[in-house]
Amino acid sequence: MSQYITIHDLSSGTAAYQTISTSTTSQQSTAITARRIMMTTGNLTHYVQFGTSPVVTTGNGFVIPSNTSMLFNFRTGDKVAVIATAASSCSIVDLD
């Protein structure tokens, strides 16, 4: 597998990305259409969970540290649930 990642050209309108406003309750993304995504957290640690209708808590989620970007292989059609300990945001970019 290549060590390089191709991110869609944002100016052409082909990239899909979402910014989720997070809080102390589980927030869900819309369905993801990519096989690989990049998630970037805001100024707080975030907890995430993936699935067809995921609900995340600070006790059952995968931890992404604050101000971090992580790549995930993804099943097309699934969603991301995100929670933080206070108001923040999380961005999701489809990579392919």
C-alpha cells in the first residue's frame, strides 16, 4: 500500500467533509460514503464510535486526543458518533 494519501480537490466540489459540533451528548454524523476518512479533533479529547446508528459515551468510545488527526478505514454507509467533555468540534474528511 502506498504511503501517500490522495485528498480530493476541495475546489471542485468532489470532496465530502463534515464538521460536527460536539458536546457532552453523543452527536452523529451523516452517512459516510468513503472507504477511508480522516478525523481531526478540536481542543478537547473526543470519544468516537462507528456503526449504522452509533451512540457513544466516554465509557464505550475509541479515544482521539485533542488537536489530533487520525485516519480510519471505513465501511461505506456507516456513521460516526462523537462526544467530548465540553463544547468543541470534530471534522471528518472523505479520503477516497
